[in-house]
Amino acid sequence: MKSRWITHKGARIFIADFSDYSADADAVQAEADYVVQLLQLEPPDSVLSIAHVDGTFANEKTMRTLMNLVPVTNKYVKKRCTVGVRGFRKHLLAGFTRITGRAQFTLFDTMEEALDFLAKE
């Protein structure tokens, strides 16, 4: 699995790494299961998180997996960003945010921008 914890400018940040899975819904599901496993070890409302989705395509199965993941992770995530959403996919994310409720995603073009944003938290 690719998701992991890093420290950036003194801030502990969780990278939920769904990048480069193309349309592989099974890989996205396995990564989502791993993310839940890791975040359940954290105190509620404590996680600074980046969802890295570059190179993974939105289809019915991957979107369903992510829609099921967000309500579970909401308990643990204090602030979240997303890297890798471009073009029309930004409109999909807006709809996704409405469906999943409390989850708000701040979009960034690069991982470095997202890391710097969360490190200021």
C-alpha cells in the first residue's frame, strides 16, 4: 500500500495515496481499506490529510469506494487537501463534497503546495 505518514515542516501529515491506479477499482478499494486501518489508530479530529489522486480515473466503482471512505475518515480528519484533480474532475469533486457531507477538500496542483498549506495548521 502507498498511503503513509510524513513530517513536513514539523507537521505530521497523512498522505492518502490513490495516485496512478488508472481505473483499477480493486486497487482503490484495497488502498481505501488500508487508509481506514491507519486512521482508526488516531484521535478524532486530529489528522491533517492529503488525498493524492493524480493518475486515477473516476468511474462508478472508484467513486463509490471514495464516497464510502470519506464518512468513515471524517471522524479523524481535521483538515484535508486534494492533489491531482484537474479540469472537469473539479466539478466531480464539488458534487462529491455535497454528497459526502462535512468533508471539505482544498484543491492544490502540487503536493508541495498542499503540504505547505497543511503545515501552517
